[in-house]
Amino acid sequence: MLVPHRTSGVKESTLPPDYQRILAAVRQAAGPVMARQVGDTLGIDVSVRARLEPLRGRLVRLVDRAWLRTLPDGRFTTCL
């Protein structure tokens, strides 16, 4: 599995570098962020939907594996 589930023994350093950068971008934000804001931080051209959707998929994968959480309005934030 490329992105492991977050458990007590799994460290962030086990994630692939792209996912580590995404987590760092979400943590640096002042609050919950949209995928477009993460893309801006990472230097991705967010005006092109074909570039934004793969990033959104990675964010959702991090949510599914308990590294991030999503709010009802679609914004992403770190887990407490």
C-alpha cells in the first residue's frame, strides 16, 4: 500500500514525498483549506481542472487513511 493507514506506530516519514508535501501544506495553513489552496501552496496550476483533481484525490486518500480529515463544506484539515 502506497499510503499506509495512520496508526500509533506509523510515522509521517513512511509516506511518499508527494504526500509529505501535501501534509506540510495543510499544516502550514492558518485553518482548514480547499484543494485549490493546497495546490497554490505546492505550485500546481490550479486553473486547470486536470491538474487539480489528482491533488484532490490525494487529499481524499489521506483522509481515508486518517492522516487528514475533511469538513462538511469540503475543506481539509489535520487530525487532532
